[in-house]
Amino acid sequence: MELIQKIRKNAAKNPMRIVLPEGNEERMLKAAHIVLEEKIARLIMLGNPEEIKAEAQKLGVDIGNATLVDPLTDERRDLYADMMVEIRKSKGLTKDQALELLNDPLCFGPMMIKNGDADGELAGSINATGDVLRPAFQLVKTMKGCSIVSGAFLMFVDKKFGDDGVLVFADCAVMPDPNETQLAEIAVVTAKTAKAIVGLKPRVAMLSFSTKGSAKHPLVDKVTKATKLAKEMAPDILIDGELQLDAALIKEVGELKAPGSKVAGKANVLVFPGLEAGNIGYKLVQRLAGAQAIGPVLQGMAAPINDLSRGCSVEDIVNMVAVTANQAIGMI
Ligand code: ACO
């Protein structure tokens, strides 16, 4: 996989500090060994240092260059708790509650980022998406100009699709039912992810079960309105919709159903109308077509924090550390 090797090498040029809250999970430790060996990132592993070291030794992996931090005893707890009280003052968070929350590595990690002690975070090998994302949303929040966070997947498919087999899908991970403005924002931010992480010149298809008015339904209207809004938000990006999947990807179908479109038949960014379609869609392509899926790459957050699928492999973790590090480099 040439492209992912490039992403790994690029990360190694300027190693970022990536915090791994699930510090003594077996796959995390095995991945940490590879990340440190390839110098893809500087790692901060959260948990009890003695337990992490013992587990690493048992597995025969070398994590000697990682920084081990115990959220239960770290000297920055007091500082972080004060910061949390300030960040969450509209919600009435007390210092005692903040200190209690900091016992959770999924809360401690985002606070390290917030205080400039880490550049990015990767978690989710043993925690559900919501538990990884909620503290990130609440403490790190969205970046300027973005109102929501969404999740993209880098999909490596047959070379006849996308750009030499590279496609970006979104939202496949976060927003269950985006409204038209949110969908437009997802389209624009995904185009930016496609450009920043995989170097694509984005051609964004706004997917639907209808192409250019072939069906009439409020769900189709949502996509046509989102398409118009996205074009207004980013007039320089090629965006078209509403398009069915075949019209988006297959030249002959695109020419037939959406003649004159600069996107139809050659899309490399697919924006799904909702999370049901997006999440099921990427897994279908991954499982039935044997595509490699890297992600979700969370986009729209003020700092890179990414979530893994609990079924992830060691290789998936290494790749996602590299993606997170590249996002962090892009934010310097
Ligand atoms: N972007 C930015 N902030 C958000 C977003 C978002 N997309 N969604 C919620 N928030 C914020 C809210 O504003 C709120 O902030 P506040 O406490 O300061 O007011 C906080 O996060 C919690 O919001 P809730 O509405 O209570 O959201 P909840 O925690 O119930 O759900 C979540 C958020 C977990 C992300 C939800 O949208 C969800 O479950 N999405 C689906 C995730 C999922 O299961 N994906 C599929 C699996 S992933 C995979 O297969 C790879």
C-alpha cells in the first residue's frame, strides 16, 4: 500500500506527540513497538506504568522510548481540573467532579492536548465510539469555522475507481442524522481531509437514491439543498449532487444520468446522506470487496483525536497513529 507508506514516512519527518489512553492494551503495545521503531510519532501511553511495562515485557515488545503517564497520580491533575472547571463552567462542573473525571484516561488524554502536552490522541481499541468522542467534543471542541465533528474513511479499492483506487467516504462514524447544513459542512471538510491527508484533488459526490431529480422525496431534497449550500461554502471545490452511487463512480452511468457533471463518473470523495448509509456502506466495501479502510479520521475537531473500531488490528493502529500525526502536522 504505497499511499499509507507515504503517510507513515511523512509522519516520521516531524514526529508528533500522540497520546494513547489505552496504554496497556495488547494491540496498542504491539503497535507502539512498530510506531517507535519507525519513529512515526513520539508516544505517550496512559495507565499504570508498572503494569504497562510488565505487559510489554510479557508480549516481548519494546516501548522503552514511550512516555508513560499515570492519570491517577500525575502532577498535572490539579491544573487540568482547574482548566476543566473553566471549560465546562456553563455546565456547572465542580473541581471534585473534574478530578474524578480525570481518572478516566479518555478524559486525561484530551486535557493533555488542551494544555499543549500532546499533539493528538488515538483510542477506541477497547472503548465504544461515544466514550472516546464525548470527552473530546466537550473539552477540545470543534475547530474555528466548523460546527460539527464527522468521520471520514480512506478507502483503498480497485484501481479503476476514484484516483488510482483511492476514495474518501464520509460521514461513516459520527453524525447519525445530519441536517442539510451539517451535511454541507461534512462535504466541505471531507474534501479538505482528502486533500490534506491523501493529496487528492477532491471531486465530491453528494450521494442519494436519486440522480438529478429522478426521485422526489424529502430525503432527496435534503441532499440537493446540502449540495447547494456546500457549493456556496466552498465555491472552489468540485461538488455535485444529488447522485446515485453508480452515477458518481461509473463513467458511462455518470454521462447518462448526469450529463455535463464535472464529478459524476469520476468522484473520489463520497458523502453519504446519513450515518446509516455511511457506516453500512464503508463496511460493505471493506468486507465484500476486500478494500482496506483506514479511519475513521475525525475531522472538524480543534486537534486531531481519532477513534478506532474495536475490531482493529495492530496494523490499523499503526496506520491511524500515522494519520493522526499527519493531521497534527497539518495543524502546526
Ligand atoms: N460534533 C461536535 N460536538 C458534538 C457532536 C459532533 N458531531 N455530537 C455531540 N457533540 C457534543 C454536544 O454538543 C455535547 O456537548 P456539551 O456537553 O458541551 O453540550 C456533547 O458532545 C455530548 O452531546 P450529546 O448530544 O449528549 O451526544 P451523545 O454523547 O449522546 O452522542 C455521539 C455523541 C456519541 C458521537 C453520538 O452522536 C453517537 O453515538 N454517534 C454515533 C457513533 C457511532 O456509534 N458510530 C458508529 C461506530 S464507528 C465505526 O464503526 C467506525
